Amino acid sequence: MKVAYLANQFPSAVEPYVSAEIEELRRRGLEVIAGSALRANKDESGVATEGSAGIVILQPFRAVLLMRALWLCLRHWSRIADLLRRIALQGKESPAQRIKALLHTWLGAYYALRLEGRGIEHIHIHHGYFGSWIGMVAARLLNLGFSMTLHGSDLLLHRAYLDTKLKNCRCCLTVSEFNRRYILEHYPGLEAEKVVVTRLGVEVSEISRGSNFGFERSAHHEGSNFTILAVGRLHVVKDHAFLVRACAQLRARGMRFACSLAGEGPERHRLESLINHYRLDDHVTLLGHVPREQMDAVYARADVVVLTSRSEGIPLVLMEAMALGKVVLAPAITGIPELVLAGKSGFLYEPGSLGDLVARLLFIHSMMRAHPHHDSNILSAANQLDWIRYGANVQVRSNYNRTRNLKSFGDLFMQRIASSPGSIRHENSVLQQI
């Protein structure tokens, strides 16, 4: 079976699960043609080029193919007529969103032409953004089925035309039980069996299984720096500015701390200005992009790993930190409480509450600077942190193990997609129709 797998951008260093899923399907014997709706970024593996590893990159566009794509839409008007009616006459989308959807319909025909003649039998789209409309239109024009994976922002913040995408997809995979409940509650006409949870995961080394989680607490004595780490792209949805403002309050309360932000992105200049405004240059450091092979060392120096995102699926950053037995603090949003069990595998704070974030950081700091030899109550607090670190590792090892969850994804894909009658073709054209 040949499958086209379309991502917004491929390859992408911040979305390693896309490459992992493609490789898992290939291990199952499927021929997968990866696709990128945007021009691929340069990462550690270099620049993805057209034809490398079977990648189809839509940009830059070819004028001749764009004209052919427009003709394809006109020639097979009946196949996409209901989609065009949805764009023009139905729903509450803004005029700008409707114009974008028309352009994405054109790009869907363009993608169909790029796949034509390759023997594709199914299209899978990762994320519910504009790429999912492109993939859906291509599937319509090629008379194929399509499926998609939803994460967080593509479901909660940027869900234009998601009702149509969900109605027409063969199967919707999503990364958390929260997402599944949200979909079924907000799209009541959707068949429940169409929406399936497939968890993400991280590599869990055997070394961490026997680690002495957290027993370095004796180093956190009175007057020592409390080290805070945030990892993620410097993007407005990650809201690192929220953490910088929390750091300003921590300094005002006299705490000695150091906060590092690992990642790069469009918010860097704004964050630099904010750090300067609060005079936190001696406390907050922007590390920029940190290569994957150096991240374990960055995590090792952190007392607590903090997430301040406004919207998420279930972040790999938290999984990575928890797998190493680090204390994590995150907002109680979306599927995060499924990963971070409050008081058992980490800490949660009230979303949007700067006061609660600061209070939680102060609380964790007080537990970490304990001297168990002097006070039985402090000993109890320190032991609690050790159990939380251990619980974090166990939670990831049991439920967010990358190898195990990729196998589950592959099993599901083979059952729902590859084994469907419509995906099996026969050399005899008459038998194909039967």
C-alpha cells in the first residue's frame, strides 16, 4: 500500500514525531511519500530536497502546475462542490479565512497533481491547520480517503473548517483523552468510533530506570541559586513572557535564582526587551537553540522545568524532563493533567494566574532547600519530592514510552486504514471495481 503523509513542514526539528510515525509505517511494509506544505527548514540533517527520501515539497510553486491545478478543479467540479459551498455560504468564518480556504483548495489540487500517477491509496495529514484542507481536497480529487492527527492549537485555537475536515475524514487521531472529549462534545454529529487517542512519547533509557531521583537535594541549601528551565520555541503561544514576569516577582521576594530559556523563535526580541525592562539580565538567560544531543545536560542543571504555554497537546518537553526524573510545573490545561498528575508526577498551576505560578515556584523552592537532618517535617517534604521525581519517570515509562506508543500507532493505522477494503487494489481493472 502507498500512503501520502502530509505535514505543514517536514522535516521539522520541533516535530520529531512526524518522522518517527513515517518510519514506523515504513517498517510495517507501507510505502510512504512524505509531504511538506511549507518550504522545509534546515536542521541537523540538512535541507530536505525534492525527491530526497520520497519527499514532496509544495513550495516553491511551479506556475505550469498551478494552472493545471486550476483546470483540475474546474474539470472535477462536482467532487469538491460541497467543499466550495461550505467555504462560500456556510459557517461563521471571516472573509479572510474564506479567501484563504479558496487558495488552499487550489493548493489541494496542486498537491493532487504532485501525487498523481504515484499509486497513492490514502492520504494522512498531521495537524488540523491549513495542510489538512489541502490534503482533504487532494483526496477528493484523487478519489481517496484521508485521515488526520490533531494536537492542541489546531483543535482549540485555529479550528477553521474543522467541522468539514472531521466529517469527511476516515479516521481522526488525537493525542489526548481531553482532545477526544472536546471533539465529541463540540461536534456532536461525529461518530465516536472515528476519533481515536494515540499518545506521543519520548525515548526512555534504561539508565534512568535505576536513577537516584532527586537525592542531590543536599546541594540546595540556604542561599544557593534555584535553577528554573523552560524549553520550547520562542513563540507567543508558548508565552515565555509570562515566566519572565514571574521571575520579576521572585526577585522582588528576595529569591536567589537563575532561569534559562532554551529555544529560538520570533519572540526573542520581545523577550530581550522584557528582561531588560525588569532588569533581569543577571537572572534570566536566553540560551537560543540547543542541539538535541546537549539537552540532557541542560535538563540535568535544572531544579524545576516550567511550561507556560497558552495552548498545548501534551508537550514532549514535559515528557523528556519527567523521564529524567525532573520536577515539572505546568498549567492545568488541555491534556497536560493526563501526563502531570498533580502532587504525584509533578505540579500544576492555575492557567493564566501569575500569582499561582509564583506561589508554586516558591513552594517547590522551599521543599528543595530542605535539610532533612534537622527537621522531620522537612524530611517529609524532601521525601515527597523524591517520590514525585520517581512518579514522573514511572508515568512516562508506563504511558508515554515512544517505542511502545509508535507500535500502537502503527497497529491502529494498519487496522483502520491499511486493512480497509478500499485500500486494496487488484491488477485486474474489473476486479478493482468489484
